[in-house]
Amino acid sequence: MDVKNYIQENRERFLNELLELLRIPSVSADSRHKGDMAKTAEFLKSKLIEMGADNVEICPTAGHPILYGEKIIDPALPTVLVYGHYDVQPPDPLDLWESGPFEPVIKKTERHPDGAIFARGACDDKGQMYMHFKAFEYMMQNNALHCNVKFMIEGEEEVGSSNLGPFIIENKEKLKCDVILISDTSMIANDVPSITSGLRGLAYMEVEVTGPNRDLHSGTYGGAVANPINILCKLIASMHDENGHITVDGFYDEVLNLSAAEREAMNKAPFSLDEYKKALDINDVWGEKGYTTIERASTRPTLDLNGIWGGYTGEGAKTVLPSKAYAKISMRLVPNQNSDKISELFARHFEKIAPPSVKVKVTPHHGGEPVLTPTDGIEYRAAAKAYEATFGKEPIPARAGGSIPIVALFEEVLGVKTVLMGFGLDSDAIHSPNENFGIFNYFKGIETIPYFYQYFKELKS
Ligand code: BES
Ligand code: MN
Ligand code: MN
């Protein structure tokens, strides 16, 4: 049976299994969900076993477990390593969800006229990860598995994957493969298929600014003692100049600039600035001068506040000159920038610009390196052929603005390249309330994946 027919026959079940997976609140950041994390791993383990995978195991880590399973049909054949994550972002703010984040519902939307599944993790990454399970089921049931396959599904992607690095290094032999296959990114539109050709890296920092040794009366001391919140705002504001360039000393030193031809090609991708603004309800975009919105959101590095706090934020007013102010700041990095180095540059810069009236402390959180997946390798070419087979048109390479911190380490340790076959849309509201994933996208992913195995084997031999 061909894959289209197999999907047709099993449509309801494929959907219901995903809905069941989405009902488990696998929020990695929240320790109250530790049991749900284990439950999700168990659920996926039983599915892998049911479908006929071998050596299926739940590997404990210092954090949440990693699920592993494989099907080696012939050691002489190429091996595909599928990576995905079963953890999801916290669902809050809860009151902005139109239905429960862990009570999936299917609704039609403008972008998904065939319906979309609304739930936390629907697109990022349970829905996209589970496409690989169902594609595997099809290949197993129809004698159509063209490559060996290994599944490695982690539970800590949304919190920085800190236990996955050591796992990969320790299990280098077990994870040996010819390509890493990931569906955890997006494509341009359902009628404009694209393959993600790069990811940004990340350097995440926390800063603490301390003024006086205690909260002060803002009348008695105000105007005479530095207010750490005022200072923090000023320091942060100074980190972009009037052209939207980041002022951290040395920030752009290693940035690999794109050629004029590369820039021209990427800006040819279908994109409507008006629709973009309308979808976000903004009157204008903002960003680095001299670059388009597509470039700003993918090939250029950024510096953004993720949170800022301090002082009195309760009901009514309290006249206080606070002792401390804090901020969480993330920098998205582009090829050739290095997260440790940028963290270091940031810390040095922040310490340098802080006035003597305050003390500052800079603490780096997790990071990750940027990646580029070349479009001339057989991995990418096999993926492009697979999209052509199912979408009926050639996919466009498109760089993503987001990060998957483990990918660069994967490539380094395992010595292979990655293919990022993302089937979500940027409008699927990942990390936001009302996250959703198109039914079309789910089934299109399941349909496309087996072709990748087939073409990868063909191109590899
Ligand atoms: N799936 C996303 C990354 C992504 C989204 C890449 C859209 C490209 C397009 C992933 O789950 C994610 O959210 N990554 C985090 C990394 C962080 C938690 C270390 C990110 O990009 O913020
Ligand atoms: Mn993800
Ligand atoms: Mn995510």
C-alpha cells in the first residue's frame, strides 16, 4: 500500500493517538509535572514497541528521561537518527487560551481550513515528532523501510537540553548514524514548502543590578541615590544604537555575512510585510537598519529582554527606591558566533558600562550554537526530493530564527549533518497561548518522511 492510502485508512487513529499524547502535560520546566514527563516517555515507549522497534528503552538522566529505540534492518544500509522532544513549554498565561492547553480540540482557522489541533505541544514538538512515529509505522507495515532508523526523543529541549550533551557523548557508538532528521521547525506556508537551512544559536544571560543595601524611601533618598531599575533600563536601552545595531563591544566581530546573491535569494521567498504586521497587530516593524524583516528574523543576531523585574509591582502604589533590579536577556546568534564567547563579551560590556553608583552581577544561563545545513549535500537533496514528491513543487531553503541547542553538538560528536524537515507554520503560535498544528501539516509530514528514507538511501549508494 502506498503511504497516502495507508494514511487514509488510519486517519482517525493517527489523530487520536496524537490527541492522547497531547493530553499529558509534559512541562519540563515545572517540577510538579515530573510524573507527567515519565508518563509521556512511557507512552512513547509503548508506541515504539507496538510498531516493532527494537532495544526500546527509557534512559534516565539527572533531569527528564530520554527515549531511545531503533530498527536495524541491515547494517549495510544507511542509518537515520530521528531526534525530537516530548517536553513542552509552560502553557501560561492560561486565561488567554480558548480551550484547555492539555484538552486538545480541532478547529478550522484561516491558515488551516482543514482544521488544526489546538494544544500546548501540538506543533512544538509532539505533533511534529509523532509524525516520525507514524511514518515509521507505515514503513514497517508495508515493507517500505529503506534505511535503518534510531529514535532519540528527549524531554529537556525547552529547558536547554543540559543532560543530552553528556548522553550523546557517552552513547556515541549507539547513536552512530548517517544523518540526523528533525521536524521541530516551520515551513513558509502550506502551498510554499520550505526546508529549514539553518538555526540561530543562543546566549541567555541574567543580570542583577544592586544599588543601596536596602529598599529606601523614594522621597527621602530619591534623586540622591542611584535607582537600580532606572540604571538597568538605561544600560539595556544603550545596547541598541539608533540604527538597531547591538552595541556590545565585539558583538559582530565573528558574524559571517551573507553574499549579495544569498541575500537576494532569501528575500525572494514569498513574504508579505502587510500580512505580517496585520497578524501581529503592529503598525510597524522594527529592527536593524539595512536588513529586511526576513533577514532580521533569521540571518542577523539579536539582543532581547525576556523579562525585567524589581521594586514594587503589587496593587496600588508604594513609594520605594528599590535595592535591586533584574533582567533576563537573550541573544540569538548566527553562524560563526560562539555562545560562550558572546556571553563573555556581554558580561564584560555590561560591567564596563555600569556606573560606579551600582554593582552588577552577570550570570550566563544555557546557550547553544548556530547551525547551517548546506543545500548541496545529499541529506538536503533527499529531503527536497521528498517534498517534491508530496507537495508537487520544489521546496525553498529558509533559515529559521529559532534555536535547537543540541544540533550543533550532535553534528560535532556524531560527525554527520542534519536535515530540518519542519512542517509547522510560524503562525502556529508555538510557546504562545492557543498553539496549534494543522491537520494537513500532520498528515503531510507523515506522507513526506518515508520518501526521505527512500531518496536518502538512493543518493547514498
Ligand atoms: N522548536 C523550537 C525551535 C524553533 C522554532 C526553531 C521555530 C525554528 C523555528 C524549539 O523547541 C525551541 O523553542 N527552542 C528554544 C531553545 C531554548 C529553549 C534553549 C528557542 O529557540 O528559544
Ligand atoms: Mn521544539
Ligand atoms: Mn520550543
